[in-house]
Amino acid sequence: MVRGAALTRTAALIMALVAVLAGTVRFASVDLFGWYVAAWALFAAAAWSLRGVPARQATALVLAGGIAVVATGLLAPPRTSTDSYRYAWDGRVQAAGVSPYDHTPADPALAALRDPWLFPTGDACREPGHAPLPTGGCTRLNRPTAHTIYPPVAEAYFLLVHALSPPGARHKPLQVGGALLSICVTIALLRRRPGHAAYWAWCPAVPLEAVNNAHADVLGVLLTVLAFLVVRRRRALGGALLGSGIAVKLLPAVTLPGALSGVLSRDRPSRDRLSRDQWFRDTLTVVAPAAAVAALAYLPYVLASHASVFGYLTGYVREEGYDDASARDRYALVRLVVPDGWALPVVAALLLVVTLLVLRHGDPDRPWRGALLVTGAAFLLLTPGYSWYALLLVALVALDGRWEWLGIPLAGAAKYLTAGSAIGGATGTIAYGLAALAVIGGYAWRTGVGSPRLLDRTAER
């Protein structure tokens, strides 16, 4: 009876979540962040309620609910990002036999590829979200005078979506691609624990960022999840999958220490030189395939391109303030306690400490735990302003089950969705601060305040 009530309650909460997400994507305009917070509250309640549902029923509920949640992202054009328009453009450029790295969208050499959807004219250029072109007119693409920044596997994905899309399909194929990839992530996560998979399947960030905004990050997330599911027993394959994820978006590179969890552990045998050198072989078995796959993915574009295949990467780093702490409120939490000029070296030092902690004390049987620690620490130290970056962290939470890290994706959304509004300003810093407190509180609850083991290998609450 109790379990039946839990199933009914959880299903009702999922239906409410789907309704709120549909309203967020389809109708919310003025108070988008308020709708989003409401969706997160329902998500938290549904995930908590799922704890009382039997495993077999939970698996079906997570998958069915995840499909319904993902579908809400298909109800409207992209709401909060224009990145998918660049994806569509890059796919079109490649289909015409041109390297996406050689020309900017504003380059007159590609004028024949323009259409009224991506390059409107007249009164349409007065609409918000349209960037002016140097030669007149406008475009839906952001940074039209900058070369593309996306790595080669992402570019191959854009080309594939373009090739499979019917004429005039516009943004919808990329959204459908994001939905299918999101569901694939859910299916992969269900190989672990259904209750944990719900942290991805029902998370409001997934329909908004992976589906509605169609961010290619979700492809990198899928490859990273697959990498961590196999790396324990097939290290080379795990490394290769991780390398392919890095070649979608560079962010999955931060999970590499997790794949090497415990490689420097004192518990490893050291009776002879062969065993003492095992750490090097174990490291190379993961790192070499990852580097090889990433390099091989770049090779065709290097050969086909006249311009740099890294595109706008260095300009993006400067634009986002990673080289100037005060430029875009970067390193916000660190700057609360150290001068701006010290922020970058302090962040680098702290990330090095966390990485060494994972390499020394991480659990090789749960490599995602070390990856979650390094990735979560990077988010708290860097305080990025783009909420879709945290899709990777959501998937790592779903692998490990440590829900306290989910405050970080919500903090990123708070920073992004309130930027330029009346409640903006310090909102992002406060949200990231609260997320950090949630992580500390979750650690204390799981291991006991006096426990010295940050990477506890037994706690599974």
C-alpha cells in the first residue's frame, strides 16, 4: 500500500513537473526564472518521492517520465540561447563543401548560403536577439564576425543533422537530436541505479538546454557517461570515448582525473618495479586513447581548413573574463576572500589540489565520483555564466547519486537567466555560494562532520 502510494505520488509530481516545464518553454516570457525555479522544486519533490518506489517500477517511471520531460523542450523555438542557429549554419556550410573554420558567417564569400531564416532583412532585424552584419542586414547567429569555436565531433554532428533534415525544417531537427541524445543518456544511466538516473531524466536543465536550446553539450555528455560506465574494465575504450566527448566540447576534459581515480594510491602494490610502474601504464592506457581520438577527429578539418581549427576559442576566453577576474564576475566566490589579481593562481592551485586528491584517494570502482568532485569544484571556483555547461555535472550526479551537487546547475541558471534584469547583479554569486554550502552540507551528512575522508568509498546514501 505504501509503495503504491509512493508510485502514485511520484507520477503526479512528474505530471505537474511536465506541465510547469511546458509553461516555461511555451508561454513564460516575463518571469522565466520564476517558472524555472518552480520546475526545480517539483523535480526535487519527484526525485525524493521516487525513493519509495520499487526498483522495477522506478525504472519504467524514470524512463517514461524522462521522455515526457524531454518532450517539453520541443514545444517552442529556442528560448534563451541562439547557439543552435550557429549549429545549423555550420552544418549548411559543410554540406556546401566548405570548412566551417575558414569563414565567419558575415563573410560575403558565403552570401549564397544565406536564407531569410538565419539572415532576415527589413523590419525583422528590429527583433531582439538579431545581430547586425557589417554589410547591412542582420542574422540570428551570435558573434557573426567570429569564426566558429566548436570542436570537430560537434561539427560532424551538425553536418549529420543537416543531412538528415528535410528542407525548411529550421531549428526543429537540432531539437529532436537533442531530445534523442538526452533519452540515450537516461537509458545509459539506468544501467546504474534508477533512483539516481532520475537526477538527469527529470532535471529541468535537460529539456531547456539540451532540447529547447539544442546545445551540443548533450552529445559530449552521452559520450562521457558511456566512457565512465566502461573505463573500470576497459580502460582504453573508456579513454577513447572520453576523447570523443572532449572533441564535442572541451569541457569533458575536466573529468579525466576521475577516470584515473586512485592511480597514485598508496594501497597499490609496490613490491617490485613492474608494480611500481603500473600507475604509469594505467594512466597511459586512458590518456593515450583519449588524446589519439581527439587528435584524429581534428585531423580531417586541419587538412581541409586554411584557418585555425580552434576558431574563436582564445577570443572567447578573453570575452568571458577567464584572463581578467573582474571582467565578467568570473571566480566570484574566490574573489570574496582574495584580491582579484590573485584569483586565477588561487583557482589553479585549488584545482590542482582537488585533482591530486582524486588521483591519490579516488575510488577506481566509482570513477564518476572523482570526476564529479573535480568538475563540481571547477564550477564553484570558476562560477561560469552559461547554464548549459552544467549538463555534464547533472549527468555525473546521476551516475554517483550525490544530489547535493545539483545546486550548481541551478546556480548557473540563476546567473544566466537573471543577467541584466532587476534582480540580477549579485544573484549569481549568491546562488553559487548557496550551492557551495549545499555541497558542504551534503558531505557532512554523508560522512559525519568529523570524517577526514572526502572521497568516502563506502557512503552510498
